[in-house]
Amino acid sequence: MAVVDLSVLAAVRHVRLDDDPIQVAWDKATRAVYALGGHLGRVYRIDPFSHRLRGSSSPTGAERLLLCPTHGGCGWLLRRDPAALLHVDLASLIAERVIQLPELPLDFDLSPQGNLAAVSLPRSGRVGLIDLEEGRVRALVKCGDSAGLVRFRADGALVLAADPAARALVAIDVASAEVVVILPLPLEPRHMCFKPDGGEAFVTGPGMDAVVSVHPFLTQVGSTAYVGREPGAMAACQKPDLLFVANEGSGDISVLEMRTQRLIAGVTVGQQPCFILLTPDKSFVLVLNRLSGDMAVIRMDKLIARRAGRFAPLFTMIPVGSRPVSAVLVPFEGAG
């Protein structure tokens, strides 16, 4: 795992792990970075200031880590085999609670209030609504022949669940645990990104080289904007209102004005861009390239100044190692 110093725009250290990390997360309470391994399912605790490994645990079959938004120093892990949702104390890396699931899960999300989880169960095409306080499955909702990614709406009252087989998003009312509407899409929903205010969602996936906007509070599909080849990961920011789309097939990112869905710029970044991250001050856009093993750095002011639909210049490239897939920004020591 590479450690990059953005003040000098260079990789300064590599932390060696026993497994290839597939996700990293920062926890303010423990002031540590947590990496989830893709093969062994191990969780690693890393001190980002000394660049040292501080411990690891092995919740066998762990697929995804999500830090709990309501309680500092703890997190949730999705485990595939045996199927369960694990509540983990991040200081000790010990699973304090285990919520059994009825079948192999694929994805999960926590409600904004932190009291519910939604888990997709692809084999049966269902979404499980999990009461985290009582530690039980509250309801199983059939959403189609398949179930993919799941995301809560910003108010926590609705879950948007992907049905990849039907190329649709299914809106589930949390209170009644019933499907309220099915939204057909021109593509298979594989990636979803929300505006920071939660008022609009953007979807990409196989079937069309485009981004589809969805209005979660109106439960309506909006416009479709064509981008580069094989669009995937996205990131959105407000002021400026821009959507960044990683095009894995063409090795570039498309920059869209969210209000009009107009393409304002493109940037060639590397081979198989797969993850986009914005610095808190919105000065830089950081793009991880899976195949070329580097991170592209783009200056936001150059993108805003261009606004002409043409390709903007790349600021610099930083080698980070083989097949990067995830990144997290850590504040400077003492910054809070």
C-alpha cells in the first residue's frame, strides 16, 4: 500500500501487507487507516503518520468495510461465508456483534441515521433491511431476478437497489418494506454516485457509454449524457457543480456540468482509471489507474478555466504500485 504526500506530490512510503487491499478507510476516532484485503479477507490497521502496521485480524470471507457514521472507533464489515454483517471494534479489530444473513450478500449500505443497513442478496434477488440496534433482519424485499448495489437516499426513508438483470433501479420504502417504483435504465447499474447534497444520483454500467441521472426524491430517471468508453467510477462536487467519470476503456475521465449534463472537459489519465477522489479544498482531482499502477493529479482551476469540451492538461502522475483500487485522504497530524 502506497503512502502519498500531497504537499510534495510524490509517493513517500510503501506499507507492506500480506494481502492485496481492495478498500481503505480513515477513522478519525482511532486516527488510523484501515485496509481490507481481497484474498484473505484480513483487516489491517495502519498508523498513517509513522507509516507502520499496527495490527490485523481475519474475519474470514470479509468483502467490504464501512465505518459506522454514528459511533467513532467502530465499523461494519460484510462477510460472505458464512454470510453475516459484523460490527467491529476498530481499536482491537475484534467483531463485537455478528448479524447472520440468510444467503451470500454482495453489497451493503448504512442509513444516514446509522440504525439500519440494507444488504443485497443476489441469488434470490432480494434486499435485506437490517435493524442494527436489535441485531436482526427486519425484512426481506424482493426487488427482481437479481440484486446488486444498494444505497440509502439522503433522508434514509428510501433504498435504491440495482436489478442488473432487468437494467433497473428499484426504490424500496424503508417504513413499509415494499417496492414503490421500478425505474428502467438504458444500462446495467453497476456504479452509483450521489451529489453531496443527496438530491441527484448518477449511474454508470455496461450497456451504454453514458451516465444516467436519477432523481431519488422524485423517484424519476432524468437525462442521459454520453461520455468515454466503459464509464465506471464517479465523484461529484458542488461549487463548482461538476461530475467526474472514469472511462476505463478509453483511459480518460469526462468532466460534466451537473446542472446541464454538458461535457466541459476530458483528461487523459492512464490505463483503466478506477477510482476518483477530490481533495477537501477542491484544488486537485486524484485518479487511480488500475492497470498502469499510478495516480493522476489534475488541477481543478485548469478544468474550470477550460469549459469547452476539449481535453484539459494533466498536472502530474505519481507511481503508487501494482493495481491500485482505493484511496483515502488523511489530515495532517494535529489537524483534527
